[in-house]
Amino acid sequence: MAVTLKQIAEIAGVSRGTVDRALHDRGRVSPEVAERVRRIAEELGYHPNAVGQALARSRKQIKIGIIVQSAETPTMKIVVEGAEQAARALQKEGVEVVIRTMESVDAIQEMLYLDELMEMGIHGLAITPADDAIICEKLNEIADQGIPVVTFNADLPQSRRMCFVGQDNARAGRTAAGLMALMVAQDGKVATITGHLRNDGHRMRCTSFSEELRCIAPGIMTLPIQPCFDRDDCAYELTQHLLAEHPDLAGIYVAANGQHGVCEALREAGRDGKVRVIAYDVTPQNIDELRQGTISILIDQTAREQGSRPLMLLRDFILYGRRPEHSFCYTGITLKTRYNL
Amino acid sequence: MAVTLKQIAEIAGVSRGTVDRALHDRGRVSPEVAERVRRIAEELGYHPNAVGQALARSRKQIKIGIIVQSAETPTMKIVVEGAEQAARALQKEGVEVVIRTMESVDAIQEMLYLDELMEMGIHGLAITPADDAIICEKLNEIADQGIPVVTFNADLPQSRRMCFVGQDNARAGRTAAGLMALMVAQDGKVATITGHLRNDGHRMRCTSFSEELRCIAPGIMTLPIQPCFDRDDCAYELTQHLLAEHPDLAGIYVAANGQHGVCEALREAGRDGKVRVIAYDVTPQNIDELRQGTISILIDQTAREQGSRPLMLLRDFILYGRRPEHSFCYTGITLKTRYNL
DNA sequence: TTGAAAGCGCTAACAA
DNA sequence: TTGTTAGCGCTTTCAA
């Protein structure tokens, strides 16, 4: 049996309450007693029993708020699902989760939601922040009130958030480069289509991809990066032009959305399955493309985890006082073919 | 706040003990009362609070035994690590885990350990079973005493084990085929090196690989499957011969151990990085090969999970009465390149 | 067949 | 500064 508070209390000749206060620095304990208790706990190898802690703390009803942007996109839908799933699990632990979703990326709307949640008296906040100074300001204000803030999917690194949960885009880009190098000939041509040139995540994925590819396969010719603004119609046209100009195109790296336009153009040209396509995220439509063989490999950002993890981190902090080890909590980079979905 | 036993008891006008007995079919409750209680619980959407359950049950000290074969191999070492990690976590919940490892695959030794563990009074058993009738017999005997048995890494499907935790080798083989088809030209030559021809897992990985490859890339020429008995020296020679006979060899699928012999031969012939190599499991040495670029892609069977998951499943069953949904619990098929380790 | 009560390990309000 | 106590939700023993 593991060591308990009670045992320590008996050995130290004090009450359990005192031990609890001493070990958790809750004050109201004389330094000498605190020191003695801590020493005994150390010697006995005491670890608080998480189940007991959880049960005791379940008394106070805690509330966590979560705000999700662009919730209608396929990927963010999965993020929301992950959040809902976590919310159900947390409910059984007595933690209430309030979800607010918005269709667009709108700092004003987001501010309104932030105010609403704060008024509801949340004990923690998870958010996909708009890249805007007023949001950053607001998050700092919230953090300063002692309410932990976790950003996810998108980050605001200069804010006083507790941590960020999301993908390491640079690493994802390099991973894509490694795969592309494995799949196309050493003198092949590879095109890159991205979403927005000034989106931080998209840019990171593209530059890392290009740099790494140049480094490991200098013979491969990389065509200029082209943005499709996350639109399939635009990506479709871009791909048509690419195929016309470069009939020997060997691979396409789609760093953001637009992959379906790319696939459509490839099919029309009868080049699907020939041109290697690397795209992002396991969404229902992407799964179809994978099954058809038009997309070769998907890099997944484990969207579900991006929805659930922030809530769990907040719960751990609020309920158990556990602070995340790093301020960046990168979710895995998972590779999917049609065979290991 | 979620519905509690107490609330149901109040509404039903009975005690908490009675509600508990009624809802969990522990007997000693009149049918009418039981029925009424169940109805109320149903209406209120009652879900037992897992934290409360765990705390209450933590009173009885439970013990789980785990037996690991071939524990010295790189992969099984990771499995053992996973088990040890889980054991530490379980210890904090008051669950004791007894680990027994053996170097070889030895049914007699395994029997001895089984007897030892049974005498220690274990409440659950996890085991990598030797493929032997007496082990099967013994496991059935244990299962019939009401002690749940989980096989992992290797299975004994005809036994009355509760479930198996491990990789879906057929799927892994198909995944490898899909990747190989993406990496080598449509008229390339691919070789398969396996461990033992009569090892169930190895065979499954190979046949699925060949079948799938023939199906999706009929132009690819597959050379006959050759066993290396999991030995690097043997695999080294096989590879040398392969390279001599087929200077244009495009890919090698290594379905079991021996990959380092393969890599060595490739390096000597200056074909490393040219010939695509798919191998199994994220072990330290494999990571090196991946980094060097000699192995192209690793298929991981998430060995760590194979060590921890069985213990968690047993804990869930013993402590919470949760039975696994399926009798096969496949761990993921994870793809690793040097970039997403 | 049922109820009462103790107890799992911990927290926190209150009293001293 | 310290101790006492109630209670989180559930299981289980003992009496009735």
C-alpha cells in the first residue's frame, strides 16, 4: 500500500490537516513543523493519491470555457468533436465545460465570447486566438486574474498563456519533405500549394518543406510556392496550369486547404495516382481521396487531440495543481495512408 | 452536478446500499425494489462516478501478474518499459504489479512462472504466451477460476483469454505494401526478408504484403520471401546475394528482425538511401538507421503500449468491472520517418 | 431483504 | 498555528 497523509501525520505527531497544508504550501503551518513533515514525506516517498484528491476537490463545481474559431472547416469540426468528447468525460468528474464556436476568425466576436465566459465565472480558458493585439491584451488580463489560459491550434506566444497545444508546423513541413524525397525521383519536379502566404502556420510548413527538400534532395526541382487561399477552385486552376506547364510533375505538396481542387485537376488530367500528393489532416473527404489513391499520404495534426488536450491540461492544473512541463505542447505528427487510417 | 447514488436512494426511498446492490446485481434485493431503483436510475441518467468507485475499491489490495517472453530483444525491452511505467502509475492507485521476464520462449519456464504468480494470489494476468498446448490449457484453468487473462504481443486465440493486445499484422503488411508502391517505380523489383517462415505474425506480415502489392502494383516484381531467422548475419548474406543478382533492386521489406544486416550490406554496396527499406519498430538501433537514411520508413507496433495496455485493461476489469469491447485490441500502426520520431 | 455505518485519501471550513 | 470534522461517491460489512 502506498504512503498516505494519515501515516505521515501519525509519524510527525500532527493532524492530517497540518500535513496537507505543509506539503502543499497552503500556509498556516510553522516553518519547523512544515520542514519536519516534508522530510518525513520525502523519506517515505509520499505521492498524493490522485483519486482521493479528485474526489475531495470534486466538491467545488469548476467550469472551463473553450472558444473555437472557424469551427465549420473540416479540421476544426474534428477539433470540436474532441472538445465535446473531453467535455463529456470531464462532466463525470464534476467539471463543466462551456463551448463557444464561431464560423469565422473574428476578433470582435471573440472578445464578446471572452466577456461572456468571464461573466459566467470560468476557472480556466482554452482558445484558438485571433491574431490581434486586443485579444492578446484580453488574455493577459484574464491570466493575471489567476485564470489559466491555453491556446490551441493557433498560438499567441507573446501572451501570458500557460501553454499552447498544436502542431509543430516546421517539423510537419520537414516530415513532408522527407516523404516526398522518398517518393519522387531524384530529378523530379515538385510543386507546393499553400493557403495564405501570410498565415504563420502555412508559411512555416512551406519554408521548412522547401529548405529540407533542398537539403536532402538537391536534385529535385521545386517550383515556386503558390497560394490558393484555402479554396478548392483556386487550387484546381493552379494545378491545371502546373500540369500543362510541367507534364512531368512528380509531386505536389498541399500545405493547407485546397487539396480537393488539386485532386480534381489531377483526375481530369489522368495524373491521379501518378503524381504523389502530400496533404494535411484526416478529414472525411481526405479519407476518400486517400482511398482513391489521389492523395498519397496525409500528415495528421491529430485534430481531435487539439480539442481534448487543452481541456485536460486545464483540469489538471485547476484540480490537481499540475502545471504542464513545457509552454509548447506539440501534438504528434501522424502519417496516414489508406491502410492505416 | 451529475446524478449520485444518494439521490436515487432518496427518490426511491431506500438506502444507498440497496441502490448499489440493485444497480450492480449483487443480489439481496427484492425484485420489485430492484426494478424501481433501476428505472429511476435510468430516468435520471445515472452513471457511476468512476473516481468514487476507485476510491472505495482501493481498499482491497489487488495484484496483477505479467509475464514477458524474449524480454531481451530490443522491441520487447520497450514492451517491458511500458509495463513498468504502467506499474508505477497503478501503484499509486493501490494496484500491485508483479513482472516476470524470461529471455527465451520457453513453455516450461513459463509454466513455472504461472504457478508462482497464481500462488501469490494475483487477481489478473497478462502474458505473452508460448505457442504450446500446455500453456493454453493452463490459461483456461486460470480463466475458469474467474481470473481475467490478457495475452499481448503474441496471441492464443483458441484459449479463454479475455482479450489480446497487439498489432494487426495483416494490416501492417498491407500498409507496408502501400508505402512500397508509393516509393518504387511501377516496374521495380522488391525483396522480402522475414524472420521465421512458421512464425504466425511474420507470415501474416509477409503474405499480406505480397498480396496487396500484387493487387495495387502488378508491375512490381516481387522476389521470393526469404527467412533470416531474425539474425543480422544471415540477413546480411541474403542481402549481399540479392544485390549481386539484382543490381536494380528497388526495395526491401524486412518483416521481422535482421534489418541491421540488411542495412550493413546496403551500405557496403553503396546502395543505402537508394534502395527503399521498410522495417519494423522504433528501437534505438532502428532510429539510427532511420537517421542515416538507410531505413526509409519504420512501421511501429507501439511496443510501449503493448506493455501498458494489458495492465490497464486488467485494472479496468478488476476495479471497475469494465470488460473490453472486443476480444482483439489492436494497437495502432504508426509510421515513422526520421522526421517524426 | 434491507439499512446503518465505516472507510477509501484527500481538502477545506471552522474552531480552538 | 494547529486540530477537528464533515464530506466528496462509492463499496462492503454487520446488524436488524
